[in-house]
Amino acid sequence: MSAMNNKHTWPLAPLNLPFCIPFRGLFTDQEIDKIVEIGSRLELEPSTTSTVDTTSGVAKPANTFTEYRTSKSKLIPVSEENSWLFGKIAEAVSKVNKEIFNFDISIIECLQFSVYKTGEYYKSHVDIGEVPPYSTRKLSFVVQLTDETEYAGGDLNLLVSEIPYNFSRRKGDIIFFPSYLLHEVTPVTNGERRTLVGWVLGPSKFK
């Protein structure tokens, strides 16, 4: 039945918001080496997903779901040494959000240095959750730290249609996408994939 003949529904206009925005060459090779050096000094831990304590309603780290996410990662803290890194990402966030997304955002939650070795992956998921800070995530971003010739597999895919959308694998690129979109990292089949991941938060419109 067409929209004209259907008295119970009205079609919405197509969503014009871009699925993702690649910010080309944000970091130089020297800066990426510096980021990798910072990450290599961290004691990486098995990556986890988050759950909500049904008693308190507070989000807490879950046990490692080896069948769901198998990489290792560690948060990079804000420090004087790392201020240049947060500052540069913040400039890119402001530019992309002003020109494209226009989300109500206020802070970068954290930076997560992640390493995927051969056989490791992260199945389809979204970056938002039921309680803060997960419920206030607006933008997600991924910085590619590894040259695409140094690993196989490990594709960052956006799952918005029957055919996955492949994100850029170019070293130094930072990719932005709304945190509510379904995405995945396919198994690395050879080599090692390193990334820097983060989330941009903003106030909720619903209290």
C-alpha cells in the first residue's frame, strides 16, 4: 500500500546524517610512533564489555567475553605528557561535529589503546548503554595506528545494511561515527592491528 493510501502511517524523510567521517592524516608517522610508544608502556589487559548491576543500576566491567571480544587494551590517562594527544583529537572532534554532526557534546571520555593479534576480533556491537557514561556517548572515533600492509583481516565494519561498510584502514586516519551505530572488528588473520579508540560524551535530553 502506498503512503498516499495508508491512513495509519506517514513516511519519514531519508536520514541525511553521514554514517561516518574519515579525517585524513590527522597524525604524522612520528606522532603515531609516539602514541604506540605510550601504549607499549601500558600493561595491556584482556578487553571486556560492560554490564549493569541490577541492584544499584551502575555500570561495571564484565568478565572477559572470549567468545565476543578477544583483543587486549588499556586506557591512556590524561597527563601532561599526553596533553598534546588529547588536544589534537579534541580539535578534530570540534571541527567534525561543527561541520557534520552537530551533536550536543562536552567531553572526551577516554582514550583506549587496543591491540588485535592474529585470531582476535570484536563481534557486532554498539558503543552506547543503559547508564552513564555509556548512555551519554554521542560520537565514537578510531585512530588507525598500523599500516594496512602489516596485517590482514581486522576490518572495522559499519553494519548499516546487508553489505558491511568498510572503514578506512589508512595509517594516521581518524574515523568518526555516531555511537549508536552497529559495528564490528573482523578477525585478524595475519599480523597485528593497533588502534586508538575513544568516545565523546554529551548531556542527555531526557532526565
